[in-house]
Amino acid sequence: MVELGTFGLIVVILQLVAAAGIVGFWMTAGKADFSDPWRPPGFALHERAFTAPDTVAATLMTLSAVLVINGSTLGRSLGLVAAGMLLFLAIIDSVYMLQNDLFRREHDGRMHAAIVVAVFAVAGAMLAAYLK
């Protein structure tokens, strides 16, 4: 049995909100216009490459949250796997954004930065909660 506590409950809720956000993003991203002249060549392909790993991460976050709520220790393990995936994805996104000047204000930089910071924050919270 896993003791949840207040911080653990906050992390579980954060996981579920982040997973829903990822799914929501990909439900609308197919309609997005990536033809802005400042976007690097292949930007749409780069973005679409994240669909599968993001879906796996969202699924693991959801499964982890449900298992943690139900007291299963497997939930923590899956949460650590999902946190590792989020860190990896955020690092890839950060490097790509930096290499292509996508953090500049006129290139939707604030939105790009907010997404990367949010992913790092969720991963960090999950690590803090489950590395015990």
C-alpha cells in the first residue's frame, strides 16, 4: 500500500491534467497552420514525430495516477518511467527550439518556453513524489 499524502495527491492531479493537456494538444495540432515563414523547414514533421511518444507518456501518467490512487506500488514505478520520458521529450524540444530560434518572442517563444517549462515541472514533481 502506498501512502499518498497531500503532495502525492497534487502530483497525481498534475499528472492527470498534463495527460489531458497532451491529448488535447494533439487533438487540435492536426488543424494547426505551421506555414509561418519563420518556422524551420520540416517543423510540422518534427512536431508530428512527438505524437507517439507523447501518447505513451500520457497513457503512462494516467495509468500511474490511477494505480497510485488505488494504493499500488506499481504506480510509482510507472510514474518514474513517464517522468523520464517527459524529461527526454522536454530536452529534445528545448534543443530543437534553441537551435531554430523558436524561443524568440516573434516566433511564439513564450508559448514554446511555457510548454517546455511545464513539461520539466511535471517531470520534476513526479520525480520528487516517486523517488522515495
